[in-house]
Amino acid sequence: MAAAPVVRFPVFGLVRLLGLAASAAILVWAVHFRGGMALSSEKDKLLIFNVHPVLMLIGFVVLNGEAILAYKTVSGTKKLKKLVHLSLQFIAMILSIVGLWAVWKFHNEKAIDHLYTLHSWLGLSCIILFSIQWAAGFWTFWYPGGSRSGRASLLPWHVFFGVFLYVLAIATSVSGLLEKSIFMQSAKMIGRFSMEAMLMNLLGMLLVLLGALVILAAISPGAGKIDTYRGSSE
Ligand code: HEM
């Protein structure tokens, strides 16, 4: 197999910049264009929905990406890197559970069916698999910790599923943005070339670019502090 590409530009800085830009864009969308967010509301149920994309995107895409790269961006002992990695993933998982609860509550209160779209199927798979991945990683690599051979055999699968779930999170987010934009265009809430529709398209493009850079930074051998990401199950 060909060697992984060597990165000669500040990929980690770029990842952080794009992550901040994506977080800012979804917040501007929810607050400026969609009127804000609320965990409960009697008069505008859409405020409850708005919590969903914000938490999913910041948790499953931005924090997940930072967590994947923690072994290369955080200085210090391997134990500290591992702690940052699992803590960021834990926060991502909690945000996604609250985000799922918000959209579920919105559907209940508006009497909308659950799980009828491809986006919702991708999303539910993402949340379930991510939780299993986190629990298996915690159990094997942190507490109580598996045997040396158990850790060594799980590591390649943990890395594979980590990257796979990250790609799935991006695909799910892009499908959510597309679906919401089309819903709003069909309901004549926004125009095809409105600022809001363009912002949603741009955000989708940004997520795809962010995904490419996170994966590049993760697989590139020279990038980052010490390359402890691969080959060690300690
Ligand atoms: C990785 C991130 C995401 C995950 C895991 C996810 C997951 C889900 C799930 C499981 C549902 C079904 C809720 C139900 O049936 O009651 C749902 C609904 C929805 N989500 Fe997301 N979502 C994500 C990101 C987004 C984003 C960024 C948007 C952008 C606006 C979005 C828009 C929607 C919409 C419009 C619905 C309601 C219609 C439907 O059920 O498909 N989602 N999401």
C-alpha cells in the first residue's frame, strides 16, 4: 500500500479555524436566522428544534475532530493525551444525547412522526455506534483496562471505527442541513438563493473540508507532536 501523505502546511491550526468557523456559522444560523434556541417553549416549538443542529454539529463534528487529533495536538504524557481524548468524546456524546432529546421532543410536541427520513436513520446509527465505541474504548483502554493483547487487538478496530463514525457524523450533518433547507424552501419560509440558504450550503461545504483535513492530519505520519496515534495500545 502507498505511504500516507506528508503534510507541509499547518493542518492542526486550519482544523481549529474551520471548527470555530463551523461552530460560529451554526450558531449564527440558529440565533440570527431561526430566532434562537430553547429547551422548552409554548409558543414557538421550532426553538426546541434549533437546539438539535447546534449541539450535534459542535459535539459530533467539531469536538469529535479535536478528540481524534488529541494524541497529536496535546503535549504531555500519553495518559494525559488519552484523558483529553476520552473526555472530549464524552462531552460530544452528552451533547449529542441532549441534541437528540431536543429533536425528539420537538417531534412529540408537534405530533410529527419519528424516524421516517434517511437523515434520522443515519443519525440514530451514529449515536448508537458512537456510544458503543466510547464504552468499549473506555473499558479496554482506561478503566478497568484490558490485557496487553486485548488492547493491541482492539486498537486497529477502535481507530477504524473512530474514523468511520467521524465520516458518518459529517454525512449525517450534511444530510440534516440539506433536509432542513429543502423543508424550509418547500414551505416558502426561505428563498432558493436567500442568504440563509447560501449559509446552509456553505456550512455543508465547510464540514466536508473540515472532515478531509481531520482525516489527513490523523493519517499523516509527520504531523503533530509525537506520533503515538498508531502502533501503540498502551
Ligand atoms: C451528527 C449529527 C446529527 C445526528 C446524529 C442527527 C440525528 C437525528 C435523529 C436521530 C433525528 C430523528 C429524530 C426523530 O425522529 O424524532 C434527527 C432529526 C432531524 N435532524 Fe438531525 N442529526 C444530526 C445533525 C443535524 C443537523 C446539522 C441538522 C441541520 C439542520 C439536522 C436536522 C434535522 C431535522 C430537520 C430533523 C427532523 C426530520 C427528520 O427526522 O429527519 N440534524 N436528527
